[in-house]
Amino acid sequence: MKTCKIKVMLLVFSILAFHGLYSQTLIPKKCYMHLTGAINKEFPMELELIKNNDTIFGECLFPGKTDILGKPGNAGNLIPVCGKVINDGSFVMNLNPWEKSISFKGQFINSQTLKGTCEIGGNGMNLPFELTEKYPDGSIPMNAYFQKGSVALVKKPKSPSGRIQLSMLLPGESANSFISDSLKKLIISKYTNNDIRISDPEKILNAIKQVYFDTYINNNIDIYDRTSGQSFNWELLNYMHIVQNNSHVLAFYVEQYAFTGGAHGLQTRRYTVVNLNTGKVISAKELYYGNYEEKLTSLLTKKAREKFNVPANQTLTDSGFFVNEIKPTSNFYVTLTGIGFFYNQYDIAPHSFGPADLFITYKEIKDILVTDGVLKELIR
């Protein structure tokens, strides 16, 4: 009898161990996933998810009439998510991670499917969700690349250091190799903010890392022993995110955070929108008719006043902005439901205001929008 029990226990242990190992092999250490599905089969959801080892992050969108909280005002807006993956394939990720009011807890069922429970804090709601990786016509698979490292300023204990993390996405296999090659060159130039001849992604990230380390050492080594009361720790984060990848339109941004001492670091986002039929950047002039700037300026100014709670009897400059009117920026993105205009810190207001992400739905600009142009599949 004891021998039988031992055999059963060993069998169960083997199955569990195999399941954990199998789950690990199913999920790549680094990957990008274009996921679609629903929460409770009633709230459509799209998720552009990136995995770097045990870290997952991305952009979520509810394309329906309301979001998961039933708020119509948030439907169509991009919402950031981030979290962690455990070795057995289970994960926890938070929607709007700074608020931590909504979390997704679940499992990678396989390399293409996530399943679990959406927990909404405050009201005790636990709703099932399921998301599946899909690349319909008009979208493109992407490969993920990630590197990190650090270098000590001096060879002694507790030396200051320069740290760096780099995350980049590049097109995977595609039926149209010309578009893939063109898109690859475009993304590399936007990511590095330079035209370089290197095409191997790992070599690109390694070159960025080495240049950063050299710059860190050269800028600090000569003054380190002569200066006191100054931080000599540097940090650089350069991450690429996808916000739209279907209907033959790809929208992505490169977010960079750089700290080189002082009161705070500087964080910036640079958006790019690409026509996947041509592999070329989409300009604002392709999206609108006529004198569109006047209409957009009026809407964006209104959105800024609402977002920053500017009283009706007060101008934007009286409230601390640099300008009284918010004109459209070339730093924009598109989604299934509208167009977002992103203003980095210092673009239109002081650092203390933070960035301004102003979103306009297609319905709000239907009178100036080119409906039969590059966005025709999104707005039909």
C-alpha cells in the first residue's frame, strides 16, 4: 500500500513538474502579442502586449461603447497595463498600474491564449476574460528584443553606476518582404533617432548600450573625486510600445526616461503612424480636409481645459500653460476609435503639469476627416 501511494505521489509530482516546464517552454522569454477578446463576453478588449522575461506591459483598449467600469468617456482611450509573469505561466497585470483598481489574474493557456479573471477593486466584481493572439489581414507580427546592463563609475565598493534598459520591436515574417524591410528600417531610425546601417537588432541594442556606458564614464570620471553632494548615478530606459496594429495602420511610440542627476529625470514619448500598405509614415495632411488646424485647435483647447480643470473664467496661461490655444502636434497616434495628440513635458506647460494626452474621437471630427483615405478601414 505504501509503495502504491509513493508511486502515485511521484506521478503527480512528475505531472506538475512537467506542466511547469511545459508552460515555460510555451511562452517565449521575449515576445509581442496582438490580443483580442472580451471580459465577461460583453466588454470587447484589445491588448498590445510585450513580454521581456518576467515583465509584461502594453496598451489596452475597449473599442465598445463603454469601458469595463461602464464609463462611456473612457471607451476608445488607450489604457496602460503592466505586470509580472511567473515561471508556471501565471500572471498578474494591472490596468492603469498607478491606480491599481483593476487587475487581471490568469494563465498563459498556451503561447497564444491568456485566460483568467478581471478583478475590479472597490465593488468586489470578478469577471472572466479570455484573449487570443491574432494577426488579421492588415496587421503585422513583431519580434521583441531586450537588453539591460550597468557599468560602475569607479572600481570600488558602492561605486555610482550607469544603468540602461532597452526594449525594441521589429517586423517578423510577412507576406510582403518589401514592406517588412521598409518598416524595419523606419522603426530602427525612430528608435535610435538616427539613420544607421546596422540591421541586426541585437547589435543595435548592444551599440546603444556601449555608447551610453562610454558617455557616462567620460562625463563623470574626471569630476567624481572633486565634487561632493552630487549624484553620479545615471539611468536610461528606452522602450517601444505598439498602440495600433490592424486595418493596415501601425502606430507605435518610443518612450525614453533619462536621469543624469538633478531634481528629476526627463521622460519623453515620440509617436509614429505608418501605412502598412506602403511602409511609409502617415502625415497629418493625409487625414484631414481643408483648414483642419482651426477645428483641431478648438477641440484640443477644450480637451486641455477639461483635463486640467481650468475654470471657464480663466485663460490657459493664467493657469500656468505656456500658450492659450493648444494647436495640433505632429506627435500623434491613431486607434480604432480616434486620434490622440501627445504633448511631452515642457511642450505646452511646465514639468509639474506632466505630459498631456488629448484624445479626439472620429465622430468629433467627421466634418474634416478624410473618410476614404489611409484610415478608411478604421472609420468605416
